[in-house]
Amino acid sequence: MVTIFLLLLVFVSFELYSFIYEKNVIQKRVSTMDNFLFSVEENLERQMYIIGFRIIFLAGNKVTSTGNYIDVDSFFNESFFNGTVNGEEEEILIGVTYDDLIDSLNEKASKLNVNITLKDSYIEISQSSPWYINFSLISDFTMSDKADLAKWEKQQIVSALIPVENFEDPVYTVNSYAKISRKITRTPYEGNYVSGSDVSNLYAHVDGGYYADNENAPSFLNRLEGNLSADVNGIESFVNIPELSAQGIPPLTKTTIDYFYFSSDNPTHYAVAGMPSWFRIDEQDNHFEKYGVESLII
């Protein structure tokens, strides 16, 4: 009886030790994989930023070289998943496509004896504000240990915020026949354009080619498509008439707010005391109030 009891005690102790040891191994493995997953998500965000930035840069170049706007969704999808534009490989996208992203993930995962799969992946392109593009990858994500100790399954959304500032405005590119390059720069004068009869800040805003947000103006993504309709994330600037004239482009007598100037719309427009004679502004979309010129209209 004593012998049987001792054997049972040894057996139970061994099983208990094995259970505790296995539990510790699994917990350590889960912790390691969890940390790896966190680093994977951070790395994916950085890669999405790089890919998105290059695609936007490429889109601007295509508008310049062809004189045509793009379809944002089709352009981004072909560039991201195929590394091509209109079926032609683009050097700037080599090494940063979706397949390259997957290969990079699996290379890192193999070092930890982990498998990673992304299925049914698609991308979304939107604007979260007038000044940022939200570039997102949505996938059915699976990460599993090759020894079947642990497994993660979830819908993963990886997003990168890409600033629109310093990209060229395609509306100016197309309408100036690529003779004028207007880079988007956020105005430092918002809310402080005019003080009494002092229009020096407004003049600096116009002369500097700065942009201001306006929910009645087209967004940057709309501008890439040549869509000048209102968008909650819209931005606007003033057309510099002497700049057009210097490039041999005949000026138009209409408001110099860009999305009206470059469209068929022609709202009533007015001169402003203290501003150049070619400067015109309309009263639509709260422009008088926004730029503080109500008392200076001529």
C-alpha cells in the first residue's frame, strides 16, 4: 500500500510538474507572440505610410505628365496591389507593394517560428481632416504558432495618416497645362486675415499661395479627380492672376477663389480695398466673413 501510494505520489507530482511547466511555456510563448503582434502592427503602419506617400506622389506625377486627373480608388488599388499604373510597372513602387509587405511579414515571423496570413484584403482611401489622408488596409488576419501552442484571428485594420501639405495641387497643374506648380501649404493667417482696413495678412496669404480649410471647397482627394464640388474636408486658395499671365495663360474676370475660378461657375465677385486690382472675391460660401472683408468691398 505504501509502495502504491508513493508511486501515485510520484506520478501525480510528475503530472503536476508537467502541467505547470507546459502552462509556463505556453504563457511565455503567448507573451512573446503578443509582443511580436504589437511590433507587426506598428511596422505595418509605417509601411502603409511609405506606400501611401509614394502612391500620392506618383499620382501627382501622372497628372503632370498626362494633363489628366485620376480615379483615386482604381489608381490606389492598382498601385498598391500590383505596383503598376495602367498595367505598367512603376519603379517608385518596387519593394513596397502588398506582396512585398506580406513577404516582409513572413520573413520576420519565420524567425519566431510563427505563420502569418492576411486574407480578403482591401484598402480604403479617405480624408479624416482637410489636411490628412487616411490610407487603410483591412484584412482577415491570422497568426499561429507552428507548434499549435497559440493562435490569433481577427479583422485587422491598419491605418496611416498622410499629410497633404507639400503635395502639388492637381487643379493648378491641369488648368495651367503643368506650367504652374502650386504646392499645398496651410495658411498661418487663419482667423486673422484683415484687421480694420489692414489687409497685409490677406495679401500675404494670397501672395504666398496658402490654403485654408472650407467645407464648401473640394478636398485634396476630390482635386485629384478634378471634382470641384463641396466636401466637409475641403481646402481652397486664391488664384494669383499675374502668375497665370506670366505663363501666357489668359486671365479670367471672376472670383479668384480657385474652385470657382477653374470651374464653369461664376458667382458675383467684388474688389477689396487695399488689395491688387486683379484680386476678386465672391460672397458665396461665407467668403466675406471668412476673410473678414465685409467692410472693404468695393
